[in-house]
Amino acid sequence: MCNYIYMKIKMLRECIAPQMRTHYCCEICGYIPTQMEPTTLFPGEEYNPEQWDEKIDLRGLTFKIDYDIIEYP
């Protein structure tokens, strides 16, 4: 069972939230995800969960204050 909801969001103000990063390992492994790391998110930036480096843990943020949903599947 998947615990993630994939939606495109837009930040409404500057916040810090955990974000998953990826790094390129080699041709065999390709891109490898890292642990969630605290990241500064800036107002006006849009995040798309389909992008590898844009998976964000929103549990510590407030909907319509910190971020808004601009596309929901």
C-alpha cells in the first residue's frame, strides 16, 4: 500500500520541510534516493511529485497558509 499522495503544490510562504533528494550513483544503479532532509521551500515555487527531487513531507505544513494544491490526480 502506498502512503504517498501525488499532487502538485505551490508554496505560499517560506517554509522548511523534509524533502527527498536523489543522487546519481553509476550507470548500473542510476539515481538513488536519499533520506528525507530539511529543505527551505520558497514562496511561488511549484513542486511536482513526478520529479525525483520534489517529494516533500507536508505533515508539518498548513494547507492554504504554507502551501496550496494546484493539481490533484
